[in-house]
Amino acid sequence: MSRELPLRKSLLVRLMVTSVLIAVCSVAATAWLAVQTTTRAIQEEQGQVLADDTEILRELSGYAATHPDWSDVGRTLHTLSVRTGRRIALTTPERMPLADSATRRTPLPPRASAVVDPLRTDTYSEPGAQLSGIDPRAVGPYRLTSKERARVHTLALVRQKCFRRAGFETTVKTSPSGRSVLTGEEAASGDGYVASECTDGKLNTPVPAEQKALAALTDLTHTCLARTEAHPPQVILSVGFSVKGIEADYIQDGKTRTGRPTAVDASTDNCVAESRRQQLDPYVAPVADLFLGNGGGTLPRFDMSPANKAKVIGVTGLVLVLTVAVTAVVATRLVRPLRALTHAAQQPPERHVRVPVTTRDETGILAEAFNALTERRERLEAQRKALVNDVAHELRTPLTNIRGWLEVTRDGVVEPDPELLASLHEEALVLQRVIDDLQDLAAADAGTLRLHREPVRADDVLAQVAAAHRVAADSGGVHLVTTVDGCPWLDADPVRMRQAVGNLVSNAIRHTPADGAITLSARADGDRVVIEVADTGGGIAAQDLPYVFDRFWRAEKSRSRRTGGSGLGLAIVRQLAAAHGGTVTAASETGVGSVFTLVLPGMAAPTDG
């Protein structure tokens, strides 16, 4: 019975909703991807700009740390500008121009990008800067003379050889002041013997230039402490050397301090730092403001103008409208055959409605499958009716005969002689065969057909079947011949195998005229065994050949018991072949004969013992 389909379950509505969701998701994903890609590109560009700005600031800080003024910085600015593609300008804190990489002077930004001060690098975190914030390249009076450099370098090589003999590899490097220092000797610090032998103190002893500079720094520090402290502490300054530069240490009141500011001795730390800046100030360039083209700003902000927003909204709406329209057209064409299928499926079985095939897509294939199913349903219905009639006929005939003879015997019309009893027994056997065949088919359909497999010789099966049917064949004037190629073995139930081959032979005897021949043959074909039953009977019509294995099917529609059995023999053969993992096929030519072929799993010949 037809019933209304809820709107929410309609395929058309579902397709339209799905297409809209897909379109919205596609537009949203595309927009998101475009924004993310653009933002990432901008961020990457900005990251490169920040890296270039940092590199420019480091280069200029190094120049300021090694030059007393900015007079020759023009060449450095030009090189940095060419390398980074930026405009670089330097001015005094009062905005007096010092140098500019641009040939065409344009107004500078209102704010400087950074301040270049080698004595206060904490504003831009110069790598390797000392704790006091002084650029390590600013060495001033601590720079060694050529003779002092050569002498310190020789001492460094001697210490390096000493560590090498002890099994430790070190590297000699030159600090900004020109002093040679040894790196990697920390690995040998745990070995007291090596430390005492190689670290004799000569390499780290200040040379005259450093001693002179250290004495001047001590005087400046004492002067600073006298200004800031009522009772200035006693301070003894020293210097530490590393590849990064020179770091000032001091001893205050008998305790070693470093240049790291603390709450306890903050005034001393400040005085040491300020004294170092005062000492180095004549040797470094004065403080300068750094201006960079497009520098000093924030990250670019990706924002759409109202016009661009209107374009995006318009394109999104157009995509949605086109998606809905196309989906409506496609869905309507798709739903039409489905509705026809639904209407046909809801009809009573006896109407057998077929669906016209209008397309060759999935719905057209589905319609063809439905029509094929309808035809199969018609055929099954016809077979069901024929099965009921055939079973009734097969059981009615022997039962009628038995009943008739029993009634006339009871009435005394005939005597129960041996001939009558033999006839009644034959009719009972016919009933038994029909019932047994139906029981075998039912077991095969239910999957409960039991097989007792064992190695079986194919020639033995053929010989036993031929012996069992020899009398019937001789009485019909039919020659029964067996041929076997080699000695093929089967993995099969011997009883069921004789039943299958026997049914084929019985069928052949009934349809082979006198002086005809039936040939039973067997041969191995790879891992399979092929058994054929060929006869020289009248053959089977081509239009009947597909139905020979159907139940109760007979080529002779009159169902004469002279030429036809119960109509179940070939159906049982097919079920037995399938249960053994094999197949059975039939080939026939009208007026020539038929060949039934069993293909079954074979096996190797068993070995004795």
C-alpha cells in the first residue's frame, strides 16, 4: 500500500540540503584557506623583514664598537641596503643626519626604528653581549698590540699541545681584542692532574696593554664609589677572557664578585659598569638613531575593503544559487526512476509491474535489476505452482494405484497373488524414491546434507554405476561403455558420488533409443577430475537447456512415466556437485545427443602404509 514519504526523508530534499552544505563548506574552506595563506605569506615576509632589521642593527653596532665616529659608515650602509633591500639612515639623537643609503632624500619616519649604542646593547639583545650590556666588540684600550698578540697566541698553542697530550682536543680562537683564547678545555676541568699541568696561568695573565687599561678602570671605579658611598669598599678589579670578549670581575671586602647586579652590592656593580662605559666611550661611535624604510611598524593586517567584501558575498550567493539549481535538476532526474521503482515495488505480486529504463546510469542499472528480479519472481512463482502440481502428481499416481488394487482385493474381485504384490511393491518404491529425493533436496537447501569424504578412485565409481545400470541399459537395447584416462582420484563421498553419476546415467537411459550408446568417461584436469556422461539420444532443445537442472522439469510435458522419472534427479546432481565443491553442466544438440559434465576436486593418489 502506498504511503506518503516524510519531507525530511525525501531523497530530493536530502540531495539539495547536502549540496547546499557542500557549497557552503567549499566557499568557507576556500575563503579560510585564502586568508590563512595570505596571512602566512605576510607573516613570513614580516619575519624576514624582522630578521633583516636585526642583522642591520648588529652590523651597525659592530661598526660603532670598532670606530670612534660615523664618518666612514656610508659604504657599510650601502652594502646593507643592497643586501636587504631596505633604506637605512642614521641621525644624531637631535635628528641631525649622519648617513643615508638613499640617493634621493625623502622625509624620515617620525620615530626611529632603533638606537645604535654599543655601550648599551640591552635594548636590542646583541648576541654575546656582556652582563653590563656592552657590545663585546667594543674593546677600546684592551686591544693588544701585534707583539702582545703573537706572544699570547704562542702561549695558547703551548697549552693546546699540553691538552692534546692528555687526550683532550681544544681550539684556539681570537677574541675581539686580539687575544687568543682556548675553547673546549672545560672537558679537562674534572681531571686535576691535567688542570694542574696545563693551566699554569700564563695564558690568562693580562699583558701590559690590558694591565694599563685595568689600572685606569680601577681608578675610575674608586672615583665613582667615592662619590656614591660615604665609606667606599675596597675593590680590586680583574678581567676574565673568553672568545666573546672581556668581562670585568672584582673582589670586594675579600669576596669575589662579578659584573652581575645584585641587591647587596648594586652600587659597586653600577660603578664598575659605568666606569667601563666611561673608559670605552672615546673609542666607540656616539649614540645614533637608526631609521629603516617601512621599519618600526607592526605586522601587516589583512583586511578586506567593503567592495571586496561585497564581491565575496556576491560570488558566494551565486555559487549557492547555481548549486541549488543544478542539484534540483539532477536530483529530479535521479528521483524520477526511483519513484517509479518504488511504485512498482508496492504493487501486488500478481501484477508483475515492470519499470521503463530511461537512463544508463546507476538508476537505469537498478531498474534493469528490478525488472530482472520481477522476471525471476514470475519464474519462481511459476516453478512454485508447477512444483506443487508435480509433487501432487508424483505422489497421487502411485497412491491411486495402491489404493485401487487394495480396494479391489478387499472386495474380493482379485486375489492377492505374487504378481499383484510385486506391482504394489513397485509403486511403494516409486513413492519412496520421490520422498527420498525431496528429502535430499531439502537437506541440501538447508545446508545439512552430510558428506563422508574419503579417497575414491574415479574408475571404481564409473564401474559400480555401470554395473548397477547394466540390466536397465540392456533391456532398452542401449550400449553402456566406460573409459578412464589414467587413474584419477576424488576426495568425495562414494555413496553420494555414485548417486550423482547414477542419476545422470538413469536420465540418459530413459532418453536414448535402442541401439544407442552411453559413454561414461573420467580424466584428470589439473587439480580437478572431469566426469562425463554422453548419450546418443534425441538431445535437448536450446530453449530448454537452461532449465534441465530445475526441480520437476521434464522435456516431455506429458510427464509420461515411460520417458520421465520424478523430475528431481538432475536437481539432486547439481546439489551434490555443489556440496562437493564442484559444478555440473549440460551441453546438447538436437538429434545428436547430450553430454553432462561433472567437474570435481581431485587429489593425489594415497600412498600405502
